[in-house]
Amino acid sequence: MSGRLIVIGLGPGEATYLTAQALEALERADWFYGYGPYVDRVVAVDDPRRVVSDNREEGARAREALTLAERGECVAMLSGGDPGVFAMASAVCEQIERGPQTWRELILEVVPGVSAMLAAAAACGAPLGHDFAAISLSDNLKPWALIERRLLACAGAGLVMAFYNPISKARPWQLGVALEKLRDVLSPDTLVIFARAAGRVDEQITTTTLDQARAEQADMATLVIIGSEETRRVERPGQSSLIYTPRFAPGCDPEAAGSQG
Amino acid sequence: MSGRLIVIGLGPGEATYLTAQALEALERADWFYGYGPYVDRVVAVDDPRRVVSDNREEGARAREALTLAERGECVAMLSGGDPGVFAMASAVCEQIERGPQTWRELILEVVPGVSAMLAAAAACGAPLGHDFAAISLSDNLKPWALIERRLLACAGAGLVMAFYNPISKARPWQLGVALEKLRDVLSPDTLVIFARAAGRVDEQITTTTLDQARAEQADMATLVIIGSEETRRVERPGQSSLIYTPRFAPGCDPEAAGSQG
């Protein structure tokens, strides 16, 4: 029997976000690798098939899992959100490329999931309803200058932006600098969403404007969305505001022009 | 009882991509609005609660559904993939903003789903593993010049791009022109993925390079991914190649620098 590694997206938090495909993959697995809090979601703490590691050890975790799969086991690599968006799927591919030829013979499955930005967007309306970019603000693996260049390019082209890894104890200043740079090129009333724990029971959505936004409103569990000049807020009596980005550019009336066919 | 509209993401195709949350929402609904092929996935063709419409009628469909919800019904608006990504959630928000005040009093739920780009990426590895943009190539609702500007901005900043609505009978030339423009700024060996029917039983993934890519390789059901200069292909004996974008920029060795904490 040939070995298999299944990289499984668990979605943003609660079990209700799991797909049937993810549940089926979890049932097939002999071992469960991952960052502790993700493994905790789906495997009992006393289950001997758990192999948890810290969230800074993706490379080593992937190598261990591949080594075990090579012995013919079916190994699950658990990822929050979608495993292909700033998560374990890329780390696994990196190790397959760098590792022994036998790792290329393993069967690799990637099971997609609901990424944090999709849960965050759903919680407040449709801020990602038109062209957008997903950008990690972590400068652990890329120079800060490159991040700034990307932010300014996307803002200048009118894209909404979703920031992953906006802030952490080890990276305290990056989000503040990013907001400062964006203030140079975007209107002060550009909408900014801080979606903390999106898709979890303790979800907390805060909407503000670029001139009011402060980096301290985010933590490691926050997904930040920066609207474009087109992103709009609809006030609702007795309910939170809806935030959405129209499907159409200014001057392109959808009722006259038809929709995206 | 107050009315409710639930915009539900059905994921990219097969029922295995449905989340438990989406299934639960489908059970609560009294009515099912949507583009026919999406409604067909989850509601029997002879079910009297179906209200199907063409895929160019989002505005009218949203108004009808909101009108029905206003009468106290629980109305489901079905969307392929994720409803917040080039889909119905934004169309519903638009109509709420433009419509009568009573529509703002309705309860609106958006149930996220696995978007087509996530399924496409999962099928070939992790091409969206680092910063990327999602861009619609449809110029029905925005000027083509704006689309070109966004393509060049993202390519210039080193973002991977996922193209939604790359081509249709009514928009036959846009993808070809986009590829042509990108050839001016990206290396000829930039990887290009045509993911047709990603997440469906008839899924077909074709990987090529920018100099070889032709618009005719895509149709309405295709999600196109344009790699960055960092996107890599790993050949595997007897299996399709893995395509992935590393988590790190050139010169930022993840094993030395640690991961995105």
C-alpha cells in the first residue's frame, strides 16, 4: 500500500464549517499532524494518533508527516481555514520538492476549506464582492519593503485587501506602518474591518474607517479587511451595518449593463 | 416572525464540499432562489419551492427574494462557490441599500463556502500559497482599461492571480488580451493553470506556461491561475505535477528564519 498525506482545511473555527469531504478525510487518517489548537478541534486530547507541534515549525512538521507517510500510513496534516492560503499545503509542497525522490511518489491530497477571509467577509456582508487581494503582513519570510510595495500596488489599483498575519507579539509594528502607508494613498473614510475570531463563537467584527483604524484593534486571531474606494456601508436599524463592495465600477450600472455572464 | 434571507455558498460543485452550516441553512429555508444549475444541486427539480433564474439576472433575483422575505418567509439564495466572491452576496447588499427601508430590517445571513479558486488550487498543490489577487475578467460591470490596470499592478507586484469569469460567448477576447498584456511584464515560463470544473467529477486541470497559454484553453467553467515568478512545478513520477508558490520570498530561507508566527 502506498503512503498518503492529506492536507485538510478545517475552516475558520466551529465544526459547522467543516465540509463533508474534510470529515471523510479525517475518518481515513491514521495520524493527525498539526498546530495544537487545530488538532484539538477534531481529535481528542488523549488520542495517541495526535502529533502536535508549534505554529512556527511548519517545515519540520511536514518532513515528519512525509516520513511517516513513506512507511505506508495515511497521514492527515490539519490546517485552519483553507490549507492553500498562507497555510500548510505550500509548506508540504516545499518539503516534497526538497526531499527524497520517494516523497514524490506519495499520494498527496489537499482538501480545501473555508478560508478566514471568506468567513470574515460573510460576517459583515460582502466586502470581497469584487476584485481583491490576500496579503500576509508577516515579514518573517519576505522583506518588509516587498510587503509595502504590494500594499501600494493593490491600493493604487482599487483592490480590496484582506490581511493575514496582521500582528503578533514578535511583529508588533507592521500593521501600524501598513495603515500609515495606506493613509497616503487612500481616502480617510475608506472602510476597515477588524474581524477577530471570524467563524468562532467568540467572533467579533469591528468596522471603522482608515483615519480611525489603530493597529491595537487587531491581534493574532484577527483578519483585517481594507476596503476600496467603492466599498460601502449600509446602516440597519437594530442590526450591525452591512459592508459590501459593489459588483460594478462607478458609472457601470448593473441594471442597465447586465451582470457578469 | 421577521423575514430572513440566507445567502448560501454551495462550494465548487460536488455535495462533498458543502459545509454542515450550509446543510443546516438549507433545511431552514422555505424557498430556494438561484441560477438553475446551482438550485439543481440541492433541490429536486419538481420541488415547488424552487425559483430559478438566468445567471444574468442577479439584481432582479435579489429583489424578488427580498420581497418574499419581507412577508416573513425564510428565503435561501443559492450561490456556487463562496457567495461573497463574485457572487450573490454583493448583489443582495446592493438591493438592500437601494430598496425600501423595510429590507434593512430583514435578517441577512451569509453562509460562506469553498470558493472556486480554493478548489482549483487544492487540485494542483498550493499555487495560492502566498500573496495573491482574485480578479474578474468580465468587463460587463467595469471598464476593460481598469481590468488591465489591475492585472499589470498585481503582476508587477509579484502577486499570483486567480481569474474569475475568464471567458464566455459574449466575452470572447478578454482572456487572450489579458495573457498578451501579461507577456509584456512576466517571464515566458510563468506557470499558468486552467482549472476546468474544479471540485466537480469532470474536473480537468491543465498546467502550461505563459508563452504557451491560449485563451481557447478556458471556457465559462474555468478558473485560471497565473503564477508569480516564484511559483514552482514539482514533477512526480506517474502523477500530475505539483504546482505551488513558496511561503517565502527569494533569499528568505524558511528553515533559518522560522515561519509566519
